[in-house]
Amino acid sequence: MTRKQKRLSIIAGGLGFLGLAAALTFYALGQKASYFYMPADLVAATLEPGQRIRLGGLVEKGSIVRDGGTEVSFSVTDTENSVKVAYTGILPDLFREEQGVITEGSFGADGVFHADSVLAKHDENYMPKEVADGLKEKGLWQQETQ
């Protein structure tokens, strides 16, 4: 093998190794991705059992039920459809009715969304971007101007 052929084979081997590493990284990230849905989007969606998603919308008025301890159930709505959510844990301090929320988890066999994390807006001028964009598309949310 000439010096030029050795150099080309080392470069080709290095590029092959980097390509394989990139492919494995993207595959692993794709398996961990959580897709964002609004309640109206779930009507047309076909989800696999146990598939992790992010569910966003507004906490429906009058739907929060605390079962003693840390078990809470509530509904997330986009004013068209609503989804019942069950959560066990401590809710964010600013979690309340008619506020933007994003939950992450999966649907159970009972049709209830079982969340393992809940994110709520953190002040009066912020709503999670995905929720705000989804509500703006439907013409249901208006940003307050000050």
C-alpha cells in the first residue's frame, strides 16, 4: 500500500466511524422524543399503548380533584375537547384553573392520561410556547397587551 492509499483508508475509516456514531445518536434521540398534542389533536392521532407524549392546553375550570395526599386529577382543554389527567406528585405552586399547562406521560388502559410531570406558567405574561401556538391557531387565546 502506498502512503496515499494508507491516508485515504484512515480518512475513510474515520468518516465511517463518525457516520455510524451520528446514526446511532439520532436513533437513540428519536426513541426518547415526546410529541406535543393538544386535546383536539388526540382525536385524529393514533398512539401506541404506553407511548410518551406531551399534552398541553388550559386546566379546565372546576375539574381539579385532590384525593388527599399527592394524588390529583384534572382535565386539560383547548376549549373544544378535554382530556382527563391523573397525576401523583407535588404540583407547581402556580398550577390553577384556566392557566396554561403542559403534562408529560402516557395514556393508560382506562383512557386517562397518566402524567409523571406537570409544568405550569410561571407568571402573568407567559404561557408555554406550544400551548400558546396551538390556541392561537384555533383563535382561542389572545395575548394581553400592556
